Amino acid sequence: MPEEPKSYSPDSIEKIDDVALDLQNDLPSQQEIEDEDKRSASRKAVTESYWSLVRHQFKKNRIAVIALYTVYFLFAIAIFADVLANDKPLYASYKGTVYFPVFKQYLADLSISRWSPDLVMADWKELEKSGDVKSAIWPPIRYAESDEDLANTLAAPSSDHLFGTDGIGRDVLAGMIHGSRIALSIGFVSMFFALFIGILLGALAGFYGGWVDIVISRLIEAILTLPLFFLIITIVAMVQQGSIWLIMVIIGLTGWTGIARFTRSEFLRVRNLDFVSAATALGFKDARIVFRHVLPNSLAPVLVSAAFGIAAAILTEAGLSFLGFGVPPTVVTWGSLLNDARNDIHAWWLAVFPGFAIFLAVVSYNLVGDGLRDALDPRLRD
């Protein structure tokens, strides 16, 4: 006989509904499932290497990533400055001969090639107007940073000069494009000198300790007590004709103390670890232990300090040029454009555009440094 269906009391049915409702509440929602899948995929995409973890953590900081892309943008402008702003065409057909004047000028500066006598001092714009140049492809900004137009001084921004002109008729946008090359080169080259000195002295102080640490630490403290900006002004003022390299070297020779302190503290921490003790027990020389074992594991905080140092170097150069102690007057920098703005307060474009460029570069490097500092902090990793 067929089995009769079971009957349930109202209390039993209510308990079953409660259990089903609890199970439904315990089940993850679709959004939670998707979020967990994304986290799992992100964890799988990260390799086990240290720098892969740092890169993964850095990418989580969107502001730092945007700042890094801004640094890339400024770096690209500095590299392609001659292609973006120049009074020579990129391509020109002159008297039946094809020229690439911008690139040929590079070869001429390196003494690899020579201009023909009629093109050594040629004005390509006049050649185009006279019809000698049949066709030409010009850069987006058809002015060099040193082109002077005394009939068009302190001109407001217009279609001919997008950022206006300065007191002697030079195009401000062209000067800013070429000035980015000077600003970034000063930042990177000066930090190269600072990194070399700071890492060397910090490594010696942290690895050997004792009287070596005492001497180097007292030297760092002595330099930190000096008013470095005024010291730089004094040194530059003693030289009759300033130069870009002089600014780079001075900033590098006075900006290594923070890097040395970071390196020293990291060496003090790493030198007592097991792998250093094992390398010492195996009889490795000190130079090999320092440069192949200790130093690669101590560079992380130094990179953060270097990012902040580049921003500080750019700001220092801008301050020197603004005060008239920077590069020679014929060289256009962001700081020199700000200096020109003091001569005419109505020429607002001489203060706004270079000032914004300095602000953008300094903030970008500082944000990259903040992102690196957070990415290198193991307490903030997921």
C-alpha cells in the first residue's frame, strides 16, 4: 500500500521555516561572492617575490598611482622637449633635399654631422615664408625656449603664445617644456650624488659601528645644524657664472644626511640577522657581505627618502632661480620664470603656469614617496 504522506503540526512547520530563513541569511550575497572572487584573483596574481608584493600594495593607493603617472608624464615631456617645442621643423624639404632639422641638430651638437654653410644660422620660418621650404612638419610649439621677440614682450596668452611671453618676448610654454628637463635633471642628478654619499657613509656607520659610527654620526649632526639653503646661496654667489652642474653638485653634497641616517638604521637592523652571521661564518669578505647581502635588504627606506629628495631638489632649484642665484640668465627654468613675474605684477601668466608646474612636480614626487612608504610597511599589507 502506498505510504501516506506525513503530516506536520503548525509548530513544526514554523520551526522548519525558521531554519530555512537562518540558512538563507547565512548564505553570502551575490555581491559578497563577487568581492571574494576579486580578492582571490588579486591574491593569485601576486607572486611571492618581495618587490611584487610592494608593487601590488602600491597599486592599491590610487592617489600614489596617479602621482606616478604624472611623474611619467613630466619625464616624457623632459625627454621629448625638443620635439614638442622648437623653432626647427621635424621634417622639411629644402631645395629638393629632405632634412630632419631637429634630429640633425643633435648630431651637429655631438660633432657627428655638420650643417651646410647656408643652413648653419638659418631661420626655418623665414625659409618657409620665402618658399625655399616646400613642405615641413613642425612641432606643436613652433618656438624654442631662447627665441626672443622684442616686439611682443609680456604678451598675454593667445593662440600664437598659449601661455604668453616673458619680458624679452620668449614663449612661456616653450620655456616651461624645456625647463622641465632642467628641473628633473637637477632632481635626479643631485639625488645620485646624495645617494652615493649617503649610502656609503650610512653603510659604513651601520655595519662597523664603534668609532666609525661615532665619527659619521657626528658629521651628520654637524651638517644638519647648518642652514643648508643659505649655505647653497653663499656658494653659488661666490661663483661669478653659475651653472646647472654646480647646482646639482651642491644640492647633492648637502642633501645626503637623511639618506645616510636611514641606511645606518637599516644596517644596524640587518647586520644581526642569521644570513649575515652565516655569511660571516663562511669567511666572506666585508665588501661582499655589505654589497651582496646587507645592502639589497636595506634599500627600501632609502628609496622613499630619494623620492622626497627629488622633490626637495626641484623646490631648491626653483627657489634659487627665483632669487636670482640659480642657473645663468640665458637658461629658462620654472624658477626663473617666477623671477620674471616680480618685474611686472600684471603678467599673471608668468606666476600661475610655472608655479603650478612646480606645485605639480613637487606634490607628485611627495605622493609617490608616501605611496612607497605605505607599500613597504608590512603592517599595511593584506
